[in-house]
Amino acid sequence: MSEKWRLLKLGGIDPIETQIMYEAVATARERESVSDTIIFCWPKVPLVCIGYHQEVQREIDYDFCQKNNIPVVRRILGGGAVYLDSGQLFYQIIASEDNPKVPNTIDKLFAKLLQAPILTYQEIGIPVEYKPINDIQIQGRKISGNGVGKVAKVNILTGNLIINFNYEQMVKILKVPSEKFRDKVASSLKERVTTIFREIGNEIDKNYLMELLKKNFEKTLTIELQEDQLIEEETIILNNLRQKYLSREWLFQTSLRHSKLMQKSQVLSETDRMVKIATGVYICESVFKSEGGVIRATMEILDNKIRDILISGDFEFFPKERLVELEKEITGLELNETTLTNKIEQFYKIYDIQAPGTLPQDFTRAILLAAQNI
């Protein structure tokens, strides 16, 4: 007999709740109030969603979003900033780490849980393939965005089937140094990201896609999905979490934890990423691309030592809360490659850090890149 999981077909919901929902359900799952669950939903109206480790002001044009009444929300998962709307169908998988059907390492989790959306794309005539660590692609073009996270001992994977996509709006919400550069971003985005509509010439009904996804999740996980509804406890959790997600402290947490450093970094320009403040004192910043994502290092340097550092970006890093502790471990260290790498490697081992594609030496490279002109 197949193992039974819940299926919540929520349809179009409040945009903020598309990012709160999986945390609320995962919290209820951790309490053992509900069973392992898969959710299908999409936002009724557009929103902008940023990754857990990103800085709002660095990644998106927040003023544009406010002027155009586009809500901005920070998710509990890693990855980059993205524009989300009803042209995308979200799947959200919430499962206890005790379930042997669901791997606990990030790379294996992606590989296993993305089998169902891959089969779904293939069944509608789009010959996609899995591109580690978290992409589904066709001929090098991304057609699904995916992220993973945890709530206590509950695994979460979220992703989307991209039916259609508003490239123009996505480009407008991104933070770019100039309008000329924005044109380059627009061109690159259309080359790198595709949709069901672009691939087969028409949009596919969401109800049909949900049926395919349901069948394929049942097949790849050898489970039976039973349609259900949120329980009262989940609704209460959802409403309580909403207050957190709407707060300034949550949205701007990355920069708020280093408010003094961020104020000092205002002296930096798009072309000059290092400024001398006083004798032996520098403010500097770098953007380094590791295999696992972009690492941004913003630092204050005093006498060749790290006085303060903020690490942000669209990389995956678990447990996610440990990144703040890594910053503290690095603070006070000399700008020495061996010293930095040894400290970060030790941190990885002590806290069993999972950061696929982002190695300790990648953080070292980002730091030294920022300070290279001192």
C-alpha cells in the first residue's frame, strides 16, 4: 500500500502567503499535527521575492516596487530575487526529514524531488533535463526555479512551472547601475529563461498541469496524494507568521544587522568598490560568482584585519542561521588566504554546513577580492 500524503490545491492566493504557506505547513508538520504535504498554488497578483541571504537594496529597485504597489517579501529559502505572478504554478513539498523517501542532503533532495516536474514538462512536449544543483533546463535555458530549506526537522522544496513570464517587469525590479546595463540584463534574461508558452506556442491550463504534477509526484515518490484543506492550527500559524513577513525587521534583516557598516558603505560607488576612510581604515565590497551562486562581501578593514563584514548573496547555505555566526568568526582575522580558508573550513565541519557549489575558499576569494586594492 502506498504511503499517503496530503495535497493542498490552494489555487490563486494572497501573494505574500505564497511564501508564508510552506513555513506554516512545515511548522504544523514539525508539531506532528499534519502529515507530509504537497501544495499547488500561485499568487493572485504579482510580488517580488528575495532570497534569505540577500540585501533588498542591493538586489532590487525597492522604490519602483513601492511606487507600483508590488509587494516585496523575504523567503526563508536561499536563491535570488525573482518576479512572481499568476503565470507560474508553484509546487511546494513539505516532508519530515525522518521520511526515507526524501533525502536530507541538498543536492540529493533537488535531484529526487525535481523528477516529478521534469516528467510533467516532458509529457507536455518540452524535452527538459535536470541541471544540478537546482535547475530544470531546455537547451541551456532555465524553465523552472527551485529552492530548498528547513523548519526544524522538516524539509522544504519549492519550485515553479513557468507557463508565461513578464520579462519586462522582472528587468524593471532588478537593481542595475544604469539604464544601458538594464537593456543588457533584459537581453540576457530572455536568452537564459524560457516558458511553456515560448516552447510550445500556447499556455497550458493550470488544472491540467496540477493533475500531471500530482500523478508524477505519486509515481516518483511512490505515494498517494489525498486532497485536503488547511487545518485550523495551520491557519493560526499562517496569520501569526504574516506579521513577521510584513515587518521591516524581517525584510531588511540582512542590512539591519550591520547598520553601521551599511551606512559607511554609502561612500562606495558602482565603479569604485574600495574607499579609504582614514589611515589604515577602508570600506570595500566585492561580488564573486561561485558555482553555487553569487557571494557579496561588504567589509570595513582596519590595519589589514576585518573589523566588520556582511556576507550576502543568492547561494544556498544550511543551516541558514549559521551565516551570521560565520561573519562573527571571520571578524578580527587578518586578510590572509590561509588563515581565512582554515577558519571557514573549520566552521563548515563544526556546524555540518551544506552549501552546494560554494566552498570555504569561495568565501575567502570574495573577501580578498574586496580588499585587493588596499
